[in-house]
Amino acid sequence: MPLLCVKIYNKNYDEIQSTVNPPPISLSKQFLFHLGQISNGNLSYVVQAILNHDQIFAFTSKNEYFILAIATNNTPYDKLRQFLLLLSDALTSDILLPCQESYQMFQDLCDSSIKTVDSAPELTVALLGLERSGKTTFANYFSNRSLAAFDTYSPTHLLNIIRINQHMRIPALKLFDLGMNFKSQWWKFRKESDAFIFFVDSADVRMNESRDLFNEIRSFWDLPYVIAANKRDTSKIVNIRKYLSRKFCVPIRNIFEIETYTGTGVYSLLAELITRIQDQDVTLSLIGKIPKQGRGL
């Protein structure tokens, strides 16, 4: 990830730390104040960016500090965002002191943050469940398709592959949206997947069929998983999580209420699933991976 410059300013927009001096273009206090006005008032960890000629200005605020990264316009925004999030998390008072040692610490911190972002692996998640359970709508929520495309139902005959850029604390993801008509081939994607999400339409009368499919998947897909209880607002069941926990014989902590059309709950679900993937990786690194045998689903 090529960066032209990274700078930190105080609340008066006086420069207190920088990777290069002078910057690739002249930055007036009026220009910095304009960026600061855009950034102020946003929630923590919000990173914004503007395109200025052939360069991208990505910026965020932390406490009384304003952090700015300048990169070429072909730099992926998701990488710039993740870089600034890592950098703002790691900032300490020692790095902000006006001395050569602090300058070197800031250079090292920027270098390590860039390496972390560039080396972040892409995780793969399979989307499984009965037709009309919300798998494709979930995947399309992260694509560039218009919400108008969700108004009509069209079953996934084979599979869709959707990539999600890094978002806040969620790394880059690849989603396998596997259609029921493709079920005989699902097993081929087990080894390529790090986890799976099983979708249940909360208002569906096919709960027994959905439970049987889930049990069939679990017997062969020995991976971290969560259950997405979709379309909660259309269900007559008062406590859908408790109901599914009993119906599917799974811990209630594995079940998340979401709405794929609006995106409600989807990032919380993904964050929890990624935590489980990472926790399993730590465990497997200690005990060694157990070979997966048998074809199955």
C-alpha cells in the first residue's frame, strides 16, 4: 500500500508528527480546517476520504488529534481506512513528543501498520440454508447492486461469489452464496471455507426441513458457524433465538437476529463469526489440524 505522507495535527492544526517533510502538496490551515470540520462530530473510528486531483486524502480524529494520510488515487480505500484505524489505536503520548526518537517511533508504527494491512488474509465464509432464507440478499447487501434488485425473488441456481472489503474491525471476506440446486456440490467448498452462516427465515413454516438440513451440514462441515435468524419482523414467534436454540439444539449464543434487506445486525454477526474463526486458529495452531475425511455435504 503506497503512502505519500502521514501527518498528525493538534486541535489548532499545527503539525506535531509527520513521515515526510514537506508534504507532496502544500497544506494550508484553511484546507486542514475544512477536513477537520468534515471529521468532527462523527463516531469514533470513522474514517473519511476525499479525492484531490490524483491523490486521496483519508482522515480521522482521535481525541484532540487529527490524523491525515495522503496516497495515490489508485490506493484501495479499504486499506487506507484499516491503516488509519490501526494507527489511531496504537498512538501513544511518547510518539507525539517533538523529538527524533518519537519521529523514529512514528515511522516504525506507520511501517508496521502498513505491513499488517497488506498481509491481512482474506477469510472465506459459506452461506448455507434453504431457498428464500436470505443468503443472496445478505451477499447482495455488500455488493454494488441496487436495493431495487431485492424486490423480486430469483433463486440462486449454482453459486454467487461476493467479496467484502475491510470494514472497521472486519477483515476482507469472500462469501460463497451456495444455491440449493447446487447442494450436491456443496462439499467441494468445505475445504475452501473458514466458516459458514446458516440462514433461517424466521417466518418460514419449513422449520423441520431447515433443522434437518442444518444437522446434515453440521455432520460434515466441522467449521465455526453462526445461525442467522432472518426476517425477524415478519415472524409470529416471540423469542426466535430461544425457539431456534431448542429446535436446532444449539447454544443461543450461536443465533443472531438480522434483517438482510436493511443490513440490521449483519456486521455484529460477522464480527462474532470472525472472532470464532480466529479463536479456532489459535487452538489448531497448538493441537494441529485434524484431517477432514469423507465427502458428505
